Amino acid sequence: MLSWIIALIGGAAFAVFQYRLAGARHAYGLQALRAVAVVIVLALVLNAPIGWSSAGRPYVAVDASVSWLASGDTTLWTRARRAADSVATDTVLLVGDSVRAGKAPERPADVMTRVGPLIERALGAGRAVTLVTDGRIDDPERLSELPSGSAIVIVDGGSSRDAALASFGGPGAAVTGDSVDFTAVIAAGSGGSAAGAVDLSIDGASVAATTIDSMAPFAEREVRWRVHVGPKAGQRLVRVLVTASGDALARNDTLYATLDVAAGASAVFASTAPDFDARYALDVLRGTLAVPTRGYYRVAPGQWRVDGSLAAVTEEEVKRSMSEAPIVVIHGDTAVFGSPRSYARGALALIAPPVARGDEYYPTSSPPSPLLGTFSTLPWDSLPPIEVGESPRESEWTALTAKRGRRLDERKVIVGSATPNRTVIVPAAGLWRWRFRGGRTADAFVSLWGSIFDWLAGETVDLRGPRPAASWSRVGEPIRWRRGGMRDSSALVVLSRRGAQVPDTIQLRFGTGSTYTETEPMAAGVYTTNIGDSEGLLAVNASSEWIPRRASVQAGAIGNAAAMGRAPQARSAWWLYAIALAALCAEWILRRKIGLR
């Protein structure tokens, strides 16, 4: 009503003042028409209500994830249930893995906190939402989509001392005798954590241990190891364990991962001129194909070192490894052992930095090629310059071109052919600048090399059957499977969980030309997988809800979307515009009749 009062006063005052100045203070009819038009215009500016609100009670949504129990007891959950009961509503929704109506349980059990389904339900019903949560939400950016009138109620408790394994990094595959790098991130609870130790073991045998100092609340600390995998080939189980005095929760202290150790490399990367381009491309090769990969660096004429351990190796051994590997990548002098096709039997990538350096070329276009699906999404106009050599003469397709100064001397950056075997040639250097810059450019670097290596691999590099694409996962996350060398579009996986007596089965289905597929999330545990004659391991760890983290949202009002049942607004009424226009037209006609302009 206040907006209408303001509009009435403003319209009347404007009309009276204008006609007094014009010397027609007694033209009451004209003043009334002008006042009506101005009142409506002001009401439209203020978007005044033109009816009564009929909004119903808001939904009460309760975060039903297990993060309430991260403090070690159900105290916070009990307070959350009481907070939800104190809000008047006719519908209580439980939010976590999904959204459903129902009474809050005695103990929360959802392993994720996703508000997307809640928002869609609230928008469909046009009802505001009062969300009771601990503030730890997986997709907090979506909360602004809630209908207006929504609110967030955060129930937070006292601090608890805890040390948890937040993440783990390392290769999923290695070759016997290799040294591999592992990384673990330790997260502290709301009360920090005491000093402790982190232990890394493989197949139950401790291979590395590190002490850690006490940490402040929600602090994180990274621990790194370089470990020799030994001469034994096969699937290995890696375990990381953090121990600290006064730890409130044991469930998040252990993380399992798998490591596939092979007797020989499925991919070999050899560089005669090691630099950042070689280092980062090798990292992408290992991460993209997830097959046993070995890298070799030439540090001096006739002297080669193994990536990681830097152990000396002879030129004959390097050449033999390349002749046996299904995929070979050569960086630098691609003719160091003669014609690459004289010894490389499988897929081949040649990275040949230009001899003449200094000119800067900018990627400009990605012509039709087998890599176009990925390349068409990359931000070529925002990438740092690179150096490009002479364009190869013989190729079946070109995936990327670049121009000097974006205008002159167009050259081919990536070319390839599929006959007799898949081959890619990259006569360029300086791609490492993309990786250095970070953000979208770093993602472009990974996408570029990842798509190249994926195309080279096809379905011939990995002779194993389907297997988990990641070395570890968490409860609530879909299990992603890589196809491997399997030709069929489907496969039956027999899963045997350690400690369980009855095995389970999963049917994998791969689309035409697809390398990956996903299956439903699984319970925590270490599983043995059997697909035909192929046996492997699958590690599923506790939900990320058990990992301590800061609240990602703040308490208070939120939401910008319109709620159904709210009073209609002036701008949505077409007839108000018609009345204002009619009043102005009538006033203009009458003013002319009495001689006013």
C-alpha cells in the first residue's frame, strides 16, 4: 500500500502544480486526467501490488546428510530437528542424495548434500523454502535460484579436534621397478588437530611415513612421498592412514586406492630435450590413458634416465621399450634412433620443437578432424602464443592451425593420419605456457593432449578388460569404468567385497565409440572385480560428508525467483498501460479545445 500512497500523492501534486503554472487552476477535469496518468506511471516505476497476497506456508527443508555426525555424536542433529519443528509448515522435505517429503529420522544417513532437486521442486510449486543445514552444501551456488522469501537456518556447534584424509593423488598404473609419487591432503576439524603421523602402505606393508604438526581449524596440509613399487606385478592395494591424539572421528582417517603394476609399459614417452613441454605432456599421458607408462629423458649424448627415479638406462633398452609398447611418444629429436616407424609398431606421436625460435604464433582455428569434438570447445582466442615449425607435408587431417601475430604465415600445429598406424605430429613448442597460466588455459592444455592421446590409444593400447577409471572413489559418487581392450558393448562384472560372503554383479554397457560408462554409487569397502578372466580391485572410501570443511553458505534470507501466490505486480497488468495512455490522449484533446498546448 505504501507504494500506492506515494504514487497518489506524487501524481496529484504534479497535476495541480503543472496547471497552476499554466494559469488553469480551475480545469479540474484536465488535472484529474493528468493525475491519473502520473499515478499509474509512478505505480509502474515502483511496481506496486495490485491485489492481495495469497502465498502459502514455506517448505521446511532439512539437510539429512551424515555431516551432522562429523563431530562424533548426534547433538547437532538433534538441534537441527528442533529448529525444523519450530517453523510452521505443512510439508517437511529431507535434502541430501535426493529430496523427499517425510519426518526427520533419528540419525541422518544421506552421503551427499545437493540442493538442486530441492530448488526444482520449490520453483515448480512456487513456494519459499526454509532450509535447516550445517552450511556444508555441495552446490551452494544454486541457492540463489530459490523463490523469494526463502531463508537459510544454520545450526552449528562447538569445535572438535579431528584429522581427516581429504584427498589422495598418484598414478593408477606403474611399471615394475618404477618410483612413483603419491600425495595426500590432511584436513583439520573445526577445533584443529593435534600433531600426528601419516603412514603409506602397499599390500599391508608400510613403505613411507611422515610426521605432521598440529593444525589450525579447517587448515590443510599436503604430504608427498616417492615410493619404489618393487618387482612384483599385479594389482596392489594402497592405504593411507593418519593418526593424531584426541581425534574425534576414526571414519575419515583411512583412504584406500589401487595401483596396477605391470611387467612392461603400455605407453613409452622419450624426450631427447627434456623441458616443461615434455614434463607436462607426460603427466597428461599418464592421467589420460591410466595405463602403465614409462618416461625416458636424454640428459647428455648417449645418457638416458628413467623419469621419476632418474636411474641410468642404456639406449638399447629405451629403443627396446619403444618397440614393445603399443603407444610411443617421442619429443625433441624424433629421428634419434632412425626412422620412428622402423621400430615403433603401434600408435606414434612425434613432438618436434622448431629449430628456429622467436616468432610467436597464436592458435586460430581447428579444421575438421578426429579431435574436433574437443578442440571446438577450446578458447583459442585467449591462449598464450606458441612457437611453430614448418608444416608437415604428408597428413590425412589437420586438427589445429596458428598464425604469426594472428594474421600472417598460417602453419599447421597438429596433423595426423590413421594409416598404416595412428600417427600424430606436433611441430610446436611453448605449449607449457598454457599449463603455467592456470585456469581455463591449463584446462585447454590438458584437453589438447588428452584428446591426442585418447585418439592414439583407440581400443588397442590397453589389452585389459573394463576396469575402474579412477584409482579410488567415495561413497555417493558414480563408479566410472574404462572400456579397455574389450570389443563387446557390454560386460558382466562380479564384485566381491572384502568381509562379505555373497558376491554382487554389475552389467556394464558402453555406447558405440564410447570409452567410458558409469554405474550407480557403491558402499564403502575394497572390492575384487572379475570380468571374464580379468581380475582387479575397486576401492570405495567413506563419503566426503565425513571430511571437515567450512560452511559454504551463510544464514539469512536468500532467493530471487518469484513465488506463486505473491500479490500481482503493476508491471504485469497490461490494462494499467492502456488507462495511462487513454488518460494522456483525452487530456491532450481537451487541452486543445480550451486553447492550451
